[in-house]
Amino acid sequence: MKNKTLPLALIFFSLILILLNFILQGNELDTGFWMRISSSVLLILAMLVTLHGQKKQK
């Protein structure tokens, strides 16, 4: 149960951070903004791969 909950929680919080970045950033879409977005997306992809690997293992 814990193995599945943590990746799902990280995906959820990463999505919230992406939305907050778009809302709070405003018109300034500089390099730092895109780096934060890309790191959140990569974290989501890593957690999806982890969930897929755990599902395959069982």
C-alpha cells in the first residue's frame, strides 16, 4: 500500500506545483520558469515509470 501511495502523492503535488507556477508567474516566462516546469514533468514521468514497474512486478 505504501509503495503505491508515495508515487501517487508525488504526482499529485507535482501537478499542483505546475499549476501554481503558471498562476503565480504571470507574464515572465524566463528560463527558470521552464526549468521548474520541466523538473516537475520529469518527476511525474519517473513516478509513472515506478508505478508501472511495480505493477509489472506483481
